[in-house]
Amino acid sequence: MKVRVLGILSLLMVIIVVTVSSVILTSASRELTQELQINRVAALNRFAQLASDAVEDNNTTQLQREMDRYSELYGEGILIRLQQETLRAGGLSEDHSEVEDALSRASLNLSDTTLNPVRAFGTGNDFISRSFGTASQVLGEVVLEVDLDAARQKLRERWLVVVLAAVALGVLLLVAASRITGWVLRPVHRLSKAVHELETTGKTSQLPEAGPPELRELSRSFTAMADTVTESMESQRRLIADTSHQLRNPVGALRLRIDLLQLALRSVPEKEAAAGVVAELERVEEMLDGVLKLATAEHRAFEGSARAEKAPEHQRLAVIDPYPILQGEVERATPAAHRAGSELTLEGPGSESPIVCDPDELAHMVGELLANAIKYAPGATITVATRQTQGGTAVVISDDGPGLPAEQLAASTTRFWRAPQHSRIPGNGLGMTIVERLAEANGARLVLEAREPHGLAARLEFVKPEEDTHV
């Protein structure tokens, strides 16, 4: 944006500088022309007077001497045509077409004393002429050659000064425009960055009040709005977490009462009804656990985004080898896999593949994905492995179970979403959402894709650790 604004301002500055320079140079040309014209017209009148006197005295010796001296001094030719003879100085001859034209106009008693404007890079000389004599008779004509080279040289020198001044002025204006543009756009860039930060992290730092008054007011308004949004989001997260936590006490008390009630029941229908209540109660407990985990994961995701925007390091993150954690989770999940008739396999690490992650949260994510695979793909072969990717390392949990259609894969990370074909299997529909949020908190991403010919693969893709990241 700054480049575009500077480009427009630079174009306007060039137009202004060129226009002002053209006016100055035109004025300089007019001034030099007038100065030269006044000087040469005075000389022309003087020679006209000398010629008139020479005609009266019938002696042109002094006139010729004055003409030669003038030509020698200024390097310009003079031609005076009298009735009896024609005097010449400086090599000027009436054979020259412009001289001939000047003589013709002068013979008609038309004075031609106007010079053409001096051009810095023009060529050739100019001619002025007039007649002399009495009021009733023209006694002769005077033609004066005007050398414009000296005036052109002065004009070129002024051109050089004006061009240098224009360049200096242009550079000065460009620097001023750059500073003014930066002064105006810097708050806009801060505001844009703050909007992006608020969008990705749910919070932002206070914007400094700088720049034009309108932008300072906009920064104050945005900071107030961002504080309100951040407080509202934080209140929502706290409400969910507190509500879930507080509900656990009455649910626990309810479970205790039902357990005591079951001891007092005697008939089979009563015990079956109590068992149904216990099953629903366990579902509520599982739901509360899931909501608490999701609230924690979303809070961690916001922390992770804020960390990526602000601080390069975080105490909970470290460069780790994921294999020992995968090994521990596989050992922990193996009994459940055997009960479900599944085969759980951990592939050995092909090469060293460190990742940046919170070890506890990696264990949580892998455990959640393994639990999902065992629950929804009973009897399948489940494989846990690490794979090198183009940008880092991926932890892959895959199975050869029934998998999910493409449209269900896209919806599987939505809160409380459950596949219709799995509605009879206990669950709360929060597992994939929690894994996705924790992956975001650790700078990774969860990718779900179908396997061929059937099955599901869940990849936790981590970027390659930077060289200066602490272990």
C-alpha cells in the first residue's frame, strides 16, 4: 500500500516540478530575449542615425568605421543600403535571403525590431531592420545581424541550474512524502495486524495512539472494542468450564444416590430401570468430561496462536522425539484393542524426527485418536507411525476399518457431531474437535483422510523445528 501511495504522490510531484520548471525556463527565455532585443534595437537606431548623418554630410567614412568596430566587438554583421551605395561590415550580404527580406520590409518603411524567442538548443542568427530618412522620404535601410549564441549559452546555464534545483526539490519532496505516508499508514498497518491478531487469537494488545487525529480515534475505538470482545470470549470459556466443573458435584451425588437405590431394589424390572438411569448418567459424565477437555483445548489453542504472534518460546513446548510417547500410548491402549478384536501396531522410527510439542498434549491427542480407532473400527488393524513430510514430521494413526465418507470426514471435527452409523456407540462427539484444537495449540494441524481400499488415517502434521529452538 505504501508503494502505491508513494507512486501516486511521486507522479504528482513530477508533474508539479516539471510544470514549475517549465514556467521558470520560459520566463528566463523571455527575459534574455527582451534584454538582447533592447540592446540590439539601440544599436540599430544608433546606426540609423549615423547613416542619416552620413547622407546629409555625403561622407560615409566615419559610418563605415563605426560599423567595422561594432562587428569586430560583437561579431555581428551590419548592412546599410543608401541610395548611392551599400555599406557592409562583418561579412553580411544582401544575397542572404533573410537579409533580403529584411531590406524589403525596411524599404516599405516597416520596422522589424522583434527577435524570435531564444531557444536553449536553437541554431542560427536573427535579423532586425529599420529604415531611416525624413518624414517624406526614405533615405536608406539598416539591417543588423543578431548573434543569439551568447544568449543561448546563458539560457543553457539557467537550464542546468533549474534542472539541478528541480532534482533536489523532487528528492526533498519524495523524502517528505515517504515520511508523511509512513506517518499516515503506520497506524493503519498496526490496526490491520491487530485485527488479524484478534481474529486468530481472540485477543490483541493495545494500539498506540499515533498518526493523524482520525486514526488515533480509530485506534482508541478498536482497542476498546477488542477488549470487549476478548473479555466476552474469555467469559464464555470460563462459563463453560465453570458450569461443567460445578455440574460434576451434583452429578456425582446423583450417582451415589442411584448406587444406594440399586442396593434396595429387588425386582428385575426395577434393577433394569436403574441400570438405564446409570447408563444415562455415565453419558452425562462423559459429556461433562468432554466439554471440560474442549474448553481447555480451545484455551490452549488461543494461547498457541497468541504465542505464534508474540513470543517465540513457550515453557510448555519443547523439541521432543515423539516415539517414546507413541510407545507409551500404544501400550496403554493395547488391552482395549484386544478386547475389541483389533491389532495395534507401532512402527519403529525410520529416522530421527523431532517435533515441537507439549509432551502431555501429544499423548492426549494420540490417546484420543487411538480410542476413536478402537471404538469405531473394531477388529481392524491399527497402525501408529511417524512419517517425514515436506515441511516436517507427521504422526499417523491409521486403520483398515470401515472409515468415513468424504462428506462425513469434513464434518467430523465439528462439536458434538457423530456419524449416523455410529449413533449406537457411546460417545460425545467432541474427541476430534479436542484433538484439532490441541494440534492448533502446538502449531500443528489435524488431517483426516480415507485410506484405500477402506479405512481412515488421521495425521498430526508438525512443522520442522527451527534450528534455534531450545530442546
